[in-house]
Amino acid sequence: MRRIRGWLPYALVLLAAAAGVGALAVRPAPGPAKQPLDYVVVAGAAGLRWDDLDPRLTPTLWAEASKGSVGWLSVRSGHRVTCPADGWLTLGAGNYAAWSTDRVPGQCPPLAPALTEPDNLGANLEQQRGIVQNNQTMPYGAVPGALAESVRCTVAVGPGAAIAAARPFGRVDRYEAELPADAKALLSSCVLSIVDLGTVAGAGEQRRAAVARADALLARVVAGRPDRSLIVVAGVGGTSSTSRLHVAMAEGEGWDGGWLTSAGTGREGYLQLVDLAPTVLTALGRQEPHGLFTGRSATTVPGRPAGLEDAVRGDHDADRRATAQRGVADEFFTALAAADLLLFLAAVPLMVRARRHAGPRGPAAPSRILLGALEVALIAVALAVPAALLADAAPWWRAGRPSLVFAAVTLLLTAVGTVAVRVAPRYPRTLWPIGAVALIGAVVVGADLLTGAQLQLNGVAGYSAAAGGRYAGVGSVGLGVFVTGMLVVAGCLAQYIRKPWRPVVMVLIGGIAVVMVGSPYLGADPAGAIAVTAGVCVAAAVSAGGWLTFPRFAWAAMAGLGVTIGFAVLDLRRPPAEQGSLGRVLTALADGTAGPSLQRAASANGLSLVDSPLTVLAIIGVLMLAFCQFSPWGGLNRLFGLHPALRAAGAGTTVAALIAGPLGGTALTVAGAAAAVAVPVAVLTALRVLDHAADRTRPEGESDGPGGPGIARDVGDTREDQPERASDGEGVTVESRGWRP
């Protein structure tokens, strides 16, 4: 039995690896394939949003949306600001392309491609060759004209359509500057027709006039559409430096009613601009060009409200919520970083004074009132991110001052959580605050994942669909909070059981985290699941005590590698259209096309590292933990010595956060979210441990004496304040003065 117990941690590490592979391997079955159609007409209007549509002013747009399937279109391109030319070029490339890399300070420049018409049939886009060369040097490796190269013939109407329909060498098969009154012959001449409905920009009467012109042009398209055709209407780009969600609708046989979605978004009602090109080819029954498209073909799913007004307005107005989210998120995390910094600076002198010495010249202990106030403040800032997640359940974004309403709701929820932790009967226990805060964070994120991640979608502590990074599952902030909560809860629980069984607790709770993060039905983050697996393996390896020795590290590394290889083998056996992100990366490595993907990941990490306020939170947290670890009065070493399972949780959280961020292209965002939750309560726990640094068991009937641990106590201490004997969880008896270990 002793030999079996010795091997138990390693067997459980392998069990965690098996759980990770199982979570990543299960994927939703693809829906039934639609019958190919004969024609596809793509009608694009840069800047067109759902709030532009009206049943009286835009009857054609409203009728097409009511009959067909609809969604919110994210118009991300190869340029940071997707102007009309970038959007049309991305449509034709099926990949994130950029017309120009010039900075856009405000409004986008007018759409003005250099077109020549050497004959009476087609046209030439003069800039195309240079644009193709420029895009080949960019991180996405887009090939403008890849969509046109995939079909025999393409019709383009208008300058924007010419950009999308131009082949890589610049030729537009058939071009018309304006749509004729009777468009049936023109739209039937090629299997793919692209029509520019104009650019919708400005505000007021100017914008309404542009929308009315687009609606009139669409009416002529609908009147001249060929039989067995699909009409796709999309707001193919923005008109300013502010990212917005735009119109996406598809109407035709098999596309009647429902939400548009794709495997690229994984969210009903959301589509990416790069999904349009593969959707066109799938509708025509054509094969996608190998390795050129980054989007996924759109599908339609039921569940949309019967009325279009209910689907895209009011509480379902995703564009309005995503627009409000961006500004409020930056303000929230900047304020949280400032609050953390101020509290940590205030905690340092209290730590120095909290570690009382045996000599008569030891510093006076800090006031109990001051320590209590600091503890409450630390609990509050640690609960701020979970409270922000819950606040996203309220329609704060519909208020006239959304930032103020969000702040009020978040502060109220933070206060409720702080009071609940503070008034709990077990509050005097040393590990209660850190365990309770971790549990609240894990429950909030876990419940959100089980209910479809509705709180994180366009949420302040989640992700914005307008940014185009993620549309479903767990975001980088949620991942940081969730993995921290699960591992810290596991560490706190493991501390109260015998050493040989602590890895069991770590693996069981950590395995649940791996499954929830990696499951495509829940977290939908394979890279995050691999990172969490590595963290769980490290935590299990050191939870029984001791250091992270080379054999333990080797077992943990082998388990994480086993998860990656196991999932990769299963993922590579699927068809390319059904592969996950890891399978697609490995396929690209095998055929030598992974360079753009790696460059794109490096670029995303660099951008996130510079722009995200969570980077500041991560740096502040690391500096505070370094102080607590390496200063003689920091207390972290003593905390981890008394509670090795908590040290294991910290090590696992660190490993998972540092791996998940770069793998997901978010640099230190995951680590910043983890630090926002864990570091304040870790400082609180270290303060409590420091308060007992000089405690000793005194003989019955004797006093502490001059210079003893009670030298700084108030003279009027009652019997309730006298030291109590308690176990620290390691079989060592210590004294407690108000706090119970």
C-alpha cells in the first residue's frame, strides 16, 4: 500500500491528461449539407448597420431580412481599421486583407480604386498587383482575388465590387459601373455576382439618403435575381476608426428564417467577414482553395424571434452593447489596476509591522481596525472582476451614461460579495477569505459557461464581437478567473486532508476545469485547455509537499504533452473543414504554410501586451508577489510552508496563465485576470500568517512577558483575546490571536 500511495500522484497526472484529451476530442457533429444552388449574388454596402433598417424607409432590406437568415457581421480585416476598401478586399480574399496600411485617424477615405475598361466586357484594377505583394508580407498572408479564382466567371457592379471580384493579376471578368434597370441578364451571366450598394456614412439625413439608395438598388437586384439563387447582403466594412457590428443576411432556398452562424464564430447570430467567401463557394458546391481562406462557411440555425424587430433591436442590439463595452472595459480595468496598486502600497508597511519579533524593540503591531479595513478592501478588489461579469447581466449599456450605470451595479455586487465573505462564521480561519473569493470567481465563470457564456459575450469582463477575436466560450479574462478559482479552491480543500490524497483533490477539481475550458460546448478553447492541463499537472505533482523536482516536472510535462499529442492525432483525422485550431496549425506546419499563422500569433501577442490594461495588472501582481516572497517580512514563504497545497495551487495557476496567454494570442491578459483575483487575497492571507510569526505555546498560567508576542496588544485584552492552540494543517500546534489558521 505504501508503494501504491507513492505512485498515486503520477497515476492521477496521467488521469488528468486523459481527461484533457477526452474534453478536446469531442466536437459537435456538422449539420446536414445544403443542396448547391446555381447562382450567388453578394450585395454589399459598407457601413450598413441594423439600426439603419426600417420597414417603411427600407422596405426591400426589411423584407429580405424577414424572409432570410440574419446575423451580426464582424468586419475585421488585415488593417486595424476596416475601411470600405479593406472590407471589399477581404471579401474577395477570404482572408484578412488590407488595401492600405495608412493610419486612419477619424473617417475613412472615399472608395476610389483605379479602374480601366480596355474592352466592353470587363475591367482592370491597376493597383491589384502591388496590393497582392503587400498582403503577402503581412501576418495573414492573404491573396486578394482568391474568391474570383475559385469560380469560372464573376460579375462586378460598382467600384467596391470590382475590388472584391478582381483576380490576383487585376482582371475583373465582367464589370458594370452601375446596375442596369433590368439586371436579370447581367446577374445570370456568371455564377457569382457582386454588387456595390454604396457606402453608408455620416449621420442624420445624409445617412438616411445613403440607406435609401442602397435599398433601391437592392430592389433591382431582387427583381433581376436568377432562379435557384442565394442573395447575401452584408455591411462589408466600416466608415470610421470605431469598430461596429454590421448587417449580414442570406435569403434563398434553404436559408429561410433563422440565425446565421459559422464554425469560425461558434455563436448563433454572429458571422465574420472572412466567412462570406467560403459561404459563397459552399452554396455553389465548389471547393475552397487550399490554405487561402481563414473563414468558415456560414450555416443557418433555428431559434430567431419571428419578428425582425425583436431579433436585432432592444435587448438584442449587439452592436450597441459591443460599442459600449469597449470604452467601459478600458476604464474598468485601468481603475482596478490603480486600486490594486494603492492597496498593495498600503499593505507593505503593515506587513513590516505585522511580523512581530521576540525582542523588546520589536515594532508595534498595526491597529486591528486598520488591518480589518485593509482586509475588507483586499477582498473587495479581488471580487471586482467576478462582480463585473455578473453586472453584464443587467442592460447597463442601454442607459444614457452606461459607464456610470455599470460602475454602480459592479460596486453594489462587489459590496454584496464582500459582506458575504466577511460575515461568514468561518471568516477568522486563515484560508477562508482566499478560498471563498476563489470559489465565487469559479462559480460565476462556470455558471456562465454552462449557460452559453452570455455574460462574457460583449461584456466588460468578457470579449467584444466587434473586435473580432472571440465570439463564444471562455474569454481570456474568464479563463484567468476560472483557472485561478478552481486551483485555489482545490488547494484550500486539499490542505485539510492527508498528504497522499491531496493530488486526488487537485486532479479531480482541475480535471473539471480542463473539461469545461476545452469542451466545444462550453469553453471552446483548446489552447486554454492544454494550458490548464499543464497547470493541473504541476499542482498535483507538488501538492503533497516538497519542491518541483525534475521527476515531478518531467511527469507534468509528459502529461501536458500527452494531451496535446492525443488531441492533435484525433483532430488531424477529421476533414479540414471540421478541424479545430490545433489541427489547422499542425496541418499548416506539415505543408509549409504555417509562417503567416505564427507571425499572426506573434503580432497579436505584441499588440495585446501593449494595449491591454490587464498587462499592468499582471506586472503589479508579479511585483507584489515578489516582495512577499523574497523580502524577510513578506510572509509568502511562511504561508506556503504552512500550506503546501496552496503553494501548489499558486504554481499551477502561474503555469496555466503564462501558457494560455501566448497560445491564445493575448500575451499577459490571462495572467492579469488571474492576478486581479488571486494576489489581493494572497496578500491578505500572508498578513494573517505574519501576525502569528512570533506566536508560541506558553506554559499554563504564565504570561507572555516583556518583549513577547503580546507586547503590542492592548492592555485591556480580555480572555477571548488570549492565545488559542490550533493545528496549522501540517500537524504543528501554533497559537492564534484572533485569527484561526
